[in-house]
Amino acid sequence: MSSDPTQSGPRPPSVDALARSLDSEIPERIRLRAARQTLADGRATGDWAKSGDEWVELASSRARHLAKPRLSPVINGTGIILHTGLGRARLADAAVDAVRAMAGSHADVEVDRDTGQRGDRQLVVRWLLQELTGAASSLVVNNCAAATMLSLAALAPGRPVILSRGEMVEIGGAFRMPEIVSGSGCQLVEVGCTNKTHLRDYEEAMDVAGEPGVILRCHQSNFVQEGFVSRPSTTELVSLAQKSGWVFVDDLGSGCLVDTTRYGLPKERTLREALAEGADLVLASGDKLLGGPQSGLILGREDLVSKCAKHPLARATRIDKLDLAALEATLRLYLEAKEAEIPTWWACGRSLGELIDACEQLARAWGGESRIEPGHSELGGGSLPTAGIPTMRIGLIGKATAIYEQLWDAGLLSRIESGTVWIDPRAISDDEMPRVQAILGSIQP
């Protein structure tokens, strides 16, 4: 039997005929796309030996899939608090309310209420960032990579940017710091070795460069170096930059505003501490330890921030009104000493007793065989690599892959370790618990 539809043998339906056979409640464009894709799959595999009902069944399944929104809420039972695949930081209720209000109406984003003239959208959060970090000025863009590229493009166009080989970080999506530096139009100058970079390496590179540029320190946000390692202190690099007329930019990454040791985590430099150490600019993400929306913060000297704000890339990377509203609401929680209302810190601060109770509730809902054991929750999202918080988690005994897939189909992401499906309730909110219990009660062990 031939698999070529142009020859003898079974012939598939036409696109129009197949689309007309699908549920008429589904929009026509979706039905046509589903029909085309289904037939294209058959052409690619040469599998045309199907009945009309089989073609309709395949196309119907694809149409139903296309008819659903691609993005949907999921429940994070992985134990990774800032899960990059799940959008990193979960917003506080106050931030969600702010986004909803701004999304459903116009907003005075760039209108000065006092004069009626065009205003500056950055004013909404600038004073909050100044108060919380001690920065002389600030600029917020759409993510930290954009903050890095914009800062370098504005401050050292065509000039040298010195970066230690021990800080040649590859961030998500295979983007690398050297590529970001070169993409900004600067000349990358690599110094030191992977494990050791000395102050003299920077001094020698600056002598060779001749013209002043930027000394860039990049946070090792997603890996840890141990053993025979060293690098100059921030204070040493600040002093070197100041006496040589260079700019020191500290890409801090995580955007921390609190003392992480209060949560049993290793010490993480805060934005205020980094600025107090003398960095000309400090860069950070808004959706990591800060617990807000995706955004990139540029903090520091007013003259340098102003240069960044006037660069053409500032327009290309600017933050939109929804993220701006969410960031303002998140920063106000810090200002009001309400950090416990920020889901990132709420999750970090949960007691083992709370987590044991949660696991026991889930065990009762599951009904099948399970076990509750200690474990470690991870920060994730390029923050405090290898650091964890002691937690309690529940293991579901049974056919691990089948259980995992049923949970995921229902919107609950777990993890498989050693043939067991584990759910860590640390990042599962109280509002989500009834839904998780219902999911566990509905699937097959």
C-alpha cells in the first residue's frame, strides 16, 4: 500500500473537509490550523493509512489543545521557590491587585498630575528604591541582562570592560556575559583564571587598555567555586577604579533587600550593602530575591544613571506599566516592614511544623501508600546556588512516571527522585492546598 497521497491507496481528506468535520464551537481559524498541522504530520511521516474518523480524532485533539490558552496557572510542588520555568517570583497579593487595577484602566504612567505635562515613569519607584537602598538615583528596565547591556553601552561605548574569567557566567537560555558585553558595543577584556583572579590582573589590564572603561563584577549567581579560589574584594576594586578614573559596576544579580541569615540561608549582600561599599552602579533583578516582577534595577550615581536613561537602549528596554505597578507595590511592602507578605519570603519563613501538617493533609488526600521525609527546598532562579532550607516533603509510592504525568496534567508540578514522586509543600500557598488535595484524590496511584 502506498503512503504517497498522490499515488494509489488511501487518500487523506482535504484541509477544508477535515476542518469542517471538527467541533463548530471551536473558532474556524483554529480548526483550519489544526487540520493543516495534522495533515502536515501525516505527510512528514508518510502515514496516510488512516480512516476518516482517525483523521478527525487526531485533528480534534489538536484543535482542543490550540483552543486553550497557552499560559495557565500551575502549582509549584517542586521545592524550588524561584522556579525559572514557572516564572520565578510569585507576586504578593498587593502586587497582584496593583497589576489588575492598572491592566483594567488607563494610568498616569507618564503624566505629571501637578502640571498636566509629560512626566517620568521612573518617579513611581525611584524614591522607594532610594529609601530602601541608599542609591542616589535609579533606573528600572525590563530585566537584569538589559540593565547590564544598557549600562555598558551608555558608560563605555567602544571602550574596554574588564571581567574576570571566574565570572564568565552563562545565564538562562544559553546567554553568556561575554556576549552581553560585546553586544553592548564594548571591548571585553578577560582577566585572571577560572579559579583565581588577582588585583594585579586588573591593574595590568588597565595599563594596557590606556583609556578608561568599566570594571565589571558579575555575581556568580548559578554556580559556586570552592577550593583553591580567590578574587579581589569589592572594596579593592572600588579603590582601584576611583584612583584610575574607571567606573566600577557591580552586577549583584539577586536584588536582595533583607538579611537572608534570618531564614537560615547563607549571607547574601544586599543592595544597600553593595552601594555602601562604593560601587558606582549596582545592577539587580526584580524577580529573584526581591520577590517582584521581572525587571532590572540600575542603582547608583546620579550622573551615571542619567547617562543610562538618555541612551537609546533605555527606550528599547523600558519597563511597562504592569510591571511598574507590581514593583511599586512590592517595594512598598518592604518599606512598611511587611516582607512576610511577599511569597518568596513567606515560603522561606515557613516552619517545619507547618510543613509536616501540610504533608499529612496531602497524605490523607492521596489515600495510597506514601511517606513523609525531611528534605531541602532550593531558592533557585539564579539565587544562592546550592543553598537550601530544611523542609518536609511527601513521597507518593506507585508508578512514578504515571503519577507525575497525572499531577502535571492537573496543573501540579512535582519531581521524581529514585523512582518516587515527591511534593514539597513549601511554595504551595494556603489557598492552593484544597486544589492540591483534590488533585491527589482524583488520580490513580
